[in-house]
Amino acid sequence: MFEAKALPQSASKAEIYESLAQQLSGLVDGERDAIANAANMSALIYDLLPDLNWAGFYFMRGPGLVLGPFQGKPACIRIPVGKGVCGTAVERKVSIVVPDVFTFPGHIACDSASRSELVVPLIRDGAVLGVLDLDSPYPNRFDETDREGCERLVRIYLDASDLTVDRG
């Protein structure tokens, strides 16, 4: 049985992400199912990263994103490419850190309590397969350390998982 190991509150973000990477690597080791790995990764992040109110995945299905495994309140089910933070990250093929969602043009408010957001696209062979999406009820929750840490977690996830493009 896997049990997440929380770090003390005094741990730095870098230490938290190092621990998350090690734990995620162990959690997905030998498992190729993309949905199972996404579910466990969402739970691990939600459990160990402080100040989140949502952590999860959206996957490309046909022309847009469709909700995948997550932790938090019920969420928007479909997001068109180019819309909101998630759709914009897909369109641009880059991670996006939003300090205050109210200043992001076209932000989609799935949870009105969210104030900041981090979205990391899942890219394999130049194709966007989906996104990892983190929300926080606090402005300025995410920074470059979070972006780099989550990009590392996404690489671990992609290396472990049989995730392919769904042309719908």
C-alpha cells in the first residue's frame, strides 16, 4: 500500500517538489494506464501541495479538452482550445502561471473560490495530449518554482503512461 509522505511545514517548495517527484515515480512505477496514473497523481498533488482547492487533468478529446481525474469540487466538463487558462495553454503549448485569475482575459470560473492557477500542457512528440491544472483560493499562490516542479511531475507522468492523441 502506498502512503504519501508529507514534509514539515518548514520545507521549501524545492524540497516539496523533490519529494513529490520521488513519490510520484514510485507510485506510477510499472503502471502504464494513463487514467489510473492521472488519478493517483491528482490525489498526491492535492494531498501534499498546500493551499490548493483543485488539482487534476483535462485530456484532448476531438477538438477540445474533456475533464479527467481530479481532486476538488466538481469542474467544467469541456473546455475549447483557446478558451480559459487551460485552453490557452493548449493553444500556446506552454505552461501558464496566473497570479490572479480575475486579470486573465476569458478566464473560465469553474469554482468561484479560485484566485490563481497553474496549467501545464501534456506534450508528447509535439502534440498536446491534455493539461495538468492546479487552482488555489489565494492570489499569487503559484510561481516559477511551482511551474518547474509541475513540469517535472508531468514528465514523470508522461514517461510512465500510455497516453495518446484522441482525434475524437
